[in-house]
Amino acid sequence: MTYRELLERLSSLSDEQLNCNVTIEDPYEDECFPAELRICGEDHSSLDEDHPVIYIVCGSELGERCV
């Protein structure tokens, strides 16, 4: 899925859905995690600078650890 395709899918969500927190589901662990959109910097180890990425927020950022 491209970010353009994601935008098209997002445009079909209801206002209630658009007000939900961004969440990533890991089907292998049967867990859901909060996430946010980030833009990679020049020091990212595998993606180009300015590449958008959905980032799982956990660890010290939430005061808890990811499973």
C-alpha cells in the first residue's frame, strides 16, 4: 500500500473513526499498539531521509514496554 492509497482509504472513514488514535495490529502476537506518523531523518539506518513511516510508540515513550 502506498501513502496515496492510504489517504484514499482514510478519506472514506467516518468522523468517529478519524478521531480514533492511530493503532497498529500485530496478528502474530495478537496485540495492538499505539502508533504515529514520523518522517525519517538523514541518520535512519535503512530508509531515505524524508521517508514517511508509521512508528509503533512504546517503551520509554509510553512508560511501558512493547511485547
